[in-house]
Amino acid sequence: MPMTMTRRNALLAGAALPLVPAFAARPVLAAAEKQGAATPPFRRYALGSFEVTPLLAGTRVQEGPKEIFAANVPQEEFEAAARAAFLPTDRAQGFFTPTLVNTGSELILFDTGLAPEGIVAALEAAGHAPDAVDVVVITHMHGDHIGGLMEGDTPTFAKARYVTGQVENDHWSAQGNEGYESKVRPLLDRMTFVAGGDEVAPGITAVEAFGHTPGHMAWRLESEGQALMLTADAANHYAFSLGHPDWEVRFDMDKAAAAATRRALFGRIAEERIPFIGYHMPFPAIGFVETTDEGFRFVPESYQLMLNG
């Protein structure tokens, strides 16, 4: 007589099957090709009604970090600081991070990286064409900040207007500098010059941060009671320049003024407990600082700003 299949019978039948261990041999698949280390080229955060998007326009290994970030300290002191930060002493990783701010009415790009291809690739990954940029702000005129402005004789951001510091422009316009002459001078008829305290848009204010260059500017963003500081190159390394503000950086043109700016600017950021984006900080280049006995400790952003969205 045929047996009627019930749920109980089905369970008993299943229990009678031989067990197959989870580690039983399986066919070996072809090894996947290694892709190499990778970093996504953008992150996006909410700041009040603004959207703030750090863009990775380039990265490279830098040899001899002591000579770059700690020229005035003994070798053993530098090596001790590197070990404390779990860093090698012979190399550093450089990051180049322009920032795009969407105010709701304009797209404002702060700095342009080393070359057009880097900033264009990062912008497009973030969903924006170069022609969509309304304003380009140059914090200072070192080559890794103005390098993406022009492709030959053609502006990368064809529809944009440009903003930079008056002091900065006055300095570089008199130097006969190749980068300035090829990247900045062709755009002067579309350039507006500002001083500390001036706004490029409501809630986006210039902050004098002189020393790295004669007219180097930071920028404060504020929207709906939330604030963030774009510090550009006021500090060039999260462990060395922030941890030891008086260590001399090769690229600081006035080293004493740059050290004083680091202490004042990051002291203000620490006191306000606001985030900052540093152009050369480890991507996505955004975090907080707290004061220490010697300087500041960098605290990378984890999810705090994501909760604003």
C-alpha cells in the first residue's frame, strides 16, 4: 500500500540521507586575477543643506618623509614619531583631495589637483561633468592645486568663474612662475579676488591662513548650524604636521608663519569640535582634531557626518 507523504515522513526521509560535510572536496576554480590596492575616488557628506564631496584627484608615494615634513628635527626624533604612528620612516603616501560643495544653487570646486585628467575622473565618478562646475576656488597656487585648471590652452571648467586670494595672486603674478603663467593668468579675466572674511557664497567664508604660501587661504563652510573647515595645506601630514606643528615642512614658504597658522587654525577647529578636510590628509581627508601636549591628534571621521544625511 503506497505511503502518503506527510511533513513528518519528509523529515524522516531527509534524516536518513547520508551527511555531506561542509568541507567536502569541491572543484577548484581558476585563480582570480589580483586587482591591486584601490581607493574609491569620492565620498559624499551632508553639512546642513550643503553636500560636501572630497574628490581623490591623485595619490603618489613620497620618498624621504623626514626631509619633507620634519626638516628641523633630529633623525631619531622623527623615527620615534613615525613608529608611534605605525608609519614607515623611508616613505609616505601623498593624497591630493579637491573638494566639491553643492550649495543647492551652485557647484563650487576647491582646488583642482595635479592635472585635468585626475580631477575630471574624480568628478565624473561622483556624477558631475566639468561643465557643471559653477565656481572654482583656488586656495593657493602651488602646482598640485592649480594643475587641473587648464588642458593646454583650454579651460577644464569651461563655464566656471574663478576665485582666489588677492595676496596670493599678487605674489605669484610677479614671480614669472611657469605654472601660474600657463594655468592661472589665462583665466584672470574671469577671476574674482578676495580677502579674509569675504564670502564666495552664503555660508562659505575665506579664512587667512598665511605661511604655506604668502596668501594661502582656508575656507569655513557653515549651513543650518553645522560647520566644517577646508584647511588646504595648513597641515601637510596627519601625524607629523598636526602632531608636531613646529616641525618645518619643505613646501612651507614662510616656515615660522606656517607653524603659527597651524597652531591657531587647528586650535580653533579643536575648540569648536568641528570637522575639517585637509588637502593632503589620508583620503577621504576628513576628520577632527583634539589638542595634545605638543600639538594635535587627528581623529578620522567614521560615521558622524553620515548621520547628517
